[in-house]
Amino acid sequence: MKKVILLFTACAFSTVVAVAQKPALTKKEKKAGWHLLFDGKTTNGWKAANGKPFPEKGWVIKDYTLQTDPASGHGGDIITDTKYTDFELSLDFRVTKGANSGIKYYLLPNSSLGLEFQVIDDLNHPDAKLGMNGNRTQASLYDLITASASKENKPVGEWNQARIVSKGTHVEHWLNGVKVVEFERGSDAFKALVAASKYKNIKGFSEVTETPILLQEHGDEVAFRNIKIKAL
């Protein structure tokens, strides 16, 4: 996998001043089974969502963060090389004004379609106002379930922590330490939500049992860091 040069330069996130930290796991995290999905320096462990090598444009590594880079072109979504069944995923994300992205899982084979932890600027991106009852806002299960604690959402330019916990059919979304979405895949209630959503005609949607983790490149500048996962 190719190495991307670290750039310590001003960007759309420059209004936030912080010391960049290389990703690392504590002894306690290692003992608990966590491992890093991003080493802060290379794209090792990641590839394009279509299975090709990591995109040569659309993404960049800066200050130990993995960022979308729309100025360089459209690179498309990226996925992990490894697939997961029961897992706990944790990462930090930061959006610029008007940005839209997402963290996806339980993807259909050879597709970017799957369940999505919405990553978005609720105030300035129009998609946050679409869907039903706010189900396209920050940390929501995109187009299906509205996140219950939008007050936990940090302002544009600040870091939020996302956590996705999936065990069997039970799935949870957490935002900054607060559980904001909870559901049972395959339940009658969940099937009804899918039937009323944009996914209603997609055969097998959300029914896969093994998945890579996907980070979405939606044409806006978004940053990810401290990306780690543990099998459950």
C-alpha cells in the first residue's frame, strides 16, 4: 500500500489549534482487543470501495488524520481490507461548514450501499433537512432512525467521537459518549423503516453478516482520526 506524505499545513480546519498526536492504543485497550485501523502515516489496511488500490486523489493524510481532499479531485469511498461481523468501532471525525460524509457498515457485496452513521453539518448542508423527522442529521442511522441527542453534537470545526457497536442483530450509535440510536436488524420494526426509506427497493439491504468499514468521500472536506476497532 502506498505511503502518503504527512502535510502540516493550513487547511479548512485551521481555525482549531491543537497538537497533532500519532494514533496509539493504551495497554488497557490492547488487552481488551482493540487494534488501529489507521496508523496516522500510511493508507495501509484501506482500499477503494470498488476493490481497487487506495485512491490517488480525493484523500490526504495531514497531522495524523485521514482527510477527504476535494481540491485534488474525486477519489471515492474507501473501505478496510478486513471484514467484521460483531464489532465495536470508535473514531473521531470533524466536518467543515456545509460538509456531508458518513461511516458505513454491513455493505452489500461490491457496493457502497449499507447502513450509515451520518456525518454532516446539520446547520448548513441541505440533506440534513431532508428525509423524515431528522433521520439524516448527525449520528442518525441515515434515512432510517433519527439520532436522539443532537445537543451532543459539537460545532463545525470541532472533533466529535463516533462509536458503532454491533453484536448479533443489535446495533447502537454513540455520539460523544451518549447512545443516540439503537435498533435490531431484521426485526419487523426495522423492516418497516427500510420499506419507508430510499432503500425500499434494494434487495438484501442490511442483511449481510460480514462487512468492511467504509468512510465516505462525498465531495466535502471531512477529517477522521483515532480509528480503531475491536471484535466482539
